[in-house]
Amino acid sequence: MKKSRSLLTLSLSLVAIAALPVAAQAATAGASGTCGQFRVLHNDKISGVSFPAGPYNMVNSGMSCSQTTKYFQQFLEAGKVAKGWQVKTLSGNRKRFTKLGTNPTVDFQATLASDPTPTPTPSGLTCPGTFRVLGNDRIGAMKLPAGAYTIKLASHDTPGLNCKTASNDFAYFLNNDWAGNLPRPWKMNVSAKSFYMNNTPSDGFSVKRVGN
């Protein structure tokens, strides 16, 4: 049975910037560099290697960030690496995935990120600061004109969802889901401009444009 995942999250502050240039995401094939973060919601294993729940810093070599995200997601869903790949633990919390028989090397690393300064929970549901959409954008049928947006949590009771992760998830949806095909377990309500998980409207957040 496939498990629910929240996918790639970018390392953003609450004053977030969406729609980063493609070059900044190392999105061309054969690129190398940093690919932001990928959040694993539940303790998991891939080919016997443990992946505790939490955000992982991603770096790659010889592949694009979109390929890195796709492989990591597939390996988590399957519980094992694909044929021709291997995974092993390096020092600390670093895990390395290598495609065998490639020269130069094609690989990526996932390192469990520590957050020494957790984002404080606001007294209300509306997150502090604003999220800026740089150009007129859309997520499927949901139109999102350029401007500043506030993010409002549906509740404070959803494990793993706070203002920071909601901001990161919104950035990912904008950068990757223009067709509206949100990653599991996410769904959206176009008219309410809200996003929610597991068919539960209280497990999610909404966005509202508040200025240019």
C-alpha cells in the first residue's frame, strides 16, 4: 500500500518568494547542485536504510532537481531503490543514492535537516508575513495573480503542518503543479483557494491576495 507523502519543500522564510527561475533550481538535465528540501512525513525505510520523518536537504550530481525529487519519491513509495541504484548511509544523517555504472557519477544525497530555531506557533491561524507570487500564475484552475498573499492555517492540530511548512508547500505547488495535479495526499478547493490533506479540510491551509 502506498503511503502519503508531503513532497519537496523549499528552504524559505515566512516571507517567501515563489516561481524561482529555472536556473536557480538546477532544473536542466545533467545539472549539479542544491535542490532545496524534501519532507518525509513518516518514519520510513528504503532498501533497509532508515529515513526518519522530517525535512531533508537535497544535493545532486549529474541530474536535475526534478529528476532527484522524482527518484526520491519513487524510492520512498516502493520502499526500495530501483534496479541499477544503490543507497547507503554516509556520515551522520547523510544518505547517498548512486546510479551504478555511470561515468561521470549520477547520484544524489539526502541529509536530515535540523532546525535549532523552530518556527513559533502564532496565536491566530493567519501566518505572520506575506508570500509573494512574482508573476500571474495558476495551480490548475486556481488563478493566482501576482502580488502578496497571506497564508492561513485551517487549524493548529495537523501534525507536521505549520506556517513554515505551509509556505514551503505553497511554493512547491506553484513551481511544480501548474496543471493542478497535486502530490498525494494534497487536494485543493479552487473557489476557497485552499489546500488540504487526506480529504480533511481542517488539515490544510488557504491563501488570500492582500496587495500588489
